[in-house]
Amino acid sequence: MSDEIPAEAPAEGAPKPKKSKKPLLIALLVIVVGGGGAAYAMLRPAVEASAPTRGIVGFDPFVVNLADPGGMRFVRVTMQVVTYSEKGAKAMTESPLVMKEARSAILEILSQQLASDLVKIEGKEALKKAIIARLSKVVKETKVVDVFFSEFVVQF
């Protein structure tokens, strides 16, 4: 046969083609990313375990004369306060003294309101914030985080 070299075969003494390092780099990247993700999943705090279930404390209806001139207007409010935890709500409701202090604080806040303010959304929001701020000073057992109004009637 002839001494011809096939086109596919490399010539003797010619440098060998270099192997690609891409598969090795991709495998290394997958291992690092996967390991980092697994470490994050194992070390991050569990959201379910760290966030306690909120509690709720209901109050009997409040009927209060408002601070309007003439003293002829009143408000009737039924509300519940939301506490940071069920344990705090239970501690609050089981202590008659704490419930009386909380009720008294709410009555004081309500009696300082004007009817014209309470009929507006902004007035109700301001009232909620005032109740939360005042109860956070009075109630030491838990943190009050919200106020729900289930009945709100302003007499004109």
C-alpha cells in the first residue's frame, strides 16, 4: 500500500489535542453550589419554629362619652387586641388585674376622641395606634401588635 497518512490520524511527533476542562469545572461548580445550598438549608433558622402563633384577647363592649363640646356624643366599640403569642394572650386573660388595667387604658383613650375624627378611616387608624402604644406600656405579659374592631358605632 502507499505510505500516505490518513487524514484522521495525527502525524507522528505532532502535539496531541488538549482535553477540555469544561466538564471538570462544571462538575466542581455543581458540587460547590449544591453543598452551599445544603448548608444553608441545614443552618438557617426554622421559620415555623421561631414565629409563635399570635393570640387574641376580646373585651366586652365599650360605651364612652366622647370629648365633643356639649358631651352629647358617644361611641360604642367592641374590640379585640392581637398579641404576639397565644401564651401572652392567655396570661393576659387569666389576670383580672391586667384585664382591668387594659380596659381602663382603652376607656381613657376613647374618652379623649372626637366624633368627627372617629368617623374617618384615618381617625380609626390613629385610634388603633394609640391603643397599641398605651397597652404596650400597661400590659407587661406580652406585646400587643394589632387591634380589631368588630363593632364601631358613633352617635351623632
